[in-house]
Amino acid sequence: MKKIFAIILLGLTFQLFAQNDATEIYVIDSYITPENPFRLIVTFSTSEECTSVIKIKSGKTFNVSDSLTEDHRVEIDMTDLYGLTEIKYRLLVKNKQKKETISDEYEVALPNQFLLTPTTEINWYQMCIGGLVFAIPAVEYLVIDGKEYWGLSKEIPLFNFYGDGYNYPKGYFGVEYSHYLKATTKNFLRLGYKHMFQFREIKYISPGISFFGNFKGYNGLSAEISLGLFQIKNIFTVYTRYRYNFQLKSGGKDFYEFSLGLYSNIFSINL
């Protein structure tokens, strides 16, 4: 009986230690520079070699260390965090075994100079630039019935669903308007769902399906796959996409298209 009890106790002890093998995160410095240009600086170390990112409570995420290391440091331009009245963040690290550890929430005090500095013009400037970039449509190369056309489209993510990922949502519902130059049917409106898988080599792979129509009886279903290639200022992602469109109209022609555009969810709702 004693041996059985000892074995059980040993097993419970081993399980307890196994549950507490999370990577330790030690914050060394965390502050905002007191003078313009204001920058958020965070320095921390980990108990083992890890990659790391920092996630601001507003939803923005910035890479810290792309390679495995125990020493981590990041500097973030405060113009990338315009409009915030408080800075709260968490640190997310992954060890060699890809096991993720999330830190407690930390808060950084904003310096008085930053709070007293008029930032309305900077904020409006940033918002205008961001809005203009966001409005840039994707370029479409379309092939239908053996004929080639060019077109433009613009997708707006409406609702994002976040899971374990932090740079991109797990998936989203979006609406898209497409205009094909010189094609017989020029305009389509799409409504669909895209799922996003994040990778280290590229930003993401996103399969999706959508319904499209022109409100005149020309309707169909689209199956697509997108590749997120690289980011611009941690806000916009340049992507390429292949999409095949199945016609539901009797006698309609299936067609396919290639796209190059920008993805961003800055104006969508996070769920």
C-alpha cells in the first residue's frame, strides 16, 4: 500500500511540475521617452530562448524578436498609437517547442509633455493617410470564356473573430465590390467569410468562400485563397489572391481571377 501511495504521490508531483513549465518573463524596462519624438521602450528577458511580440490593449501588435533569444527589446513610435489615453500591454513569447506564454498585463504612464502636446493635427494626418491607403483598391486580372480583362475591387472586413492568433483575426466576414473593365458584366457585390492561418514564413494563408451577384439575376459562388506577403507599418498587409467563380445562372460562364491588394481591418468590429 505504501508503495502504491508513493507512486501516486510521485505521479501527482510530476504532473504538477509539468503544468508549471511555462516560460518566465522578466520585465526590465518599460517607459515612454519624456521628449518628442515619443517612443515606447520595453526591455525584458525570458527564462529560455523565445520569439516574442508585444500586444497593446488597443489591439495593435508589434514584433519584438523574430529569432530565438533570451534578451528582448522593442521601441515603438507613439504616432503608431495615436488616440490612446493609456498604454496597457501584454508580452507573448514562444519557446523552441512553439509553446506560447502570455504575460500579465502591464501599464505605462504617459508623460505630461505627451498629454499636453497638441496632437489633433497629427492624429488627423495619420487618420487621413491611413484612410487613403485603406481606400486603395486591389488590381484584378480576370479570365472568362478565354478572354482576359482587368478590373478593380475593394474588400472591407466587417466583423473579426479573434482566437489564439494575435497579428491577425482567426477569421472575418467581409463585403467586397468588384468592377471589371470592358467585361460584359462589369459590377459585382460579394459577401463572404475568410479564415486566416498565420505562418512565420509568410504573414498568412486565407481560404474563403463568398456569394456574389449584380442584382440582375447574375449570381454565383466564389472559392478563393489569399497569401499575406508582407506588412506596411504593422497596419496594412500586401496580399495576392486566386479566386474561382462558379456561376449559378443557367448558361453562365465560370471565371477565375488573380488579385494584388492591401488587407487591413482597422475599420472593422472585433468580436
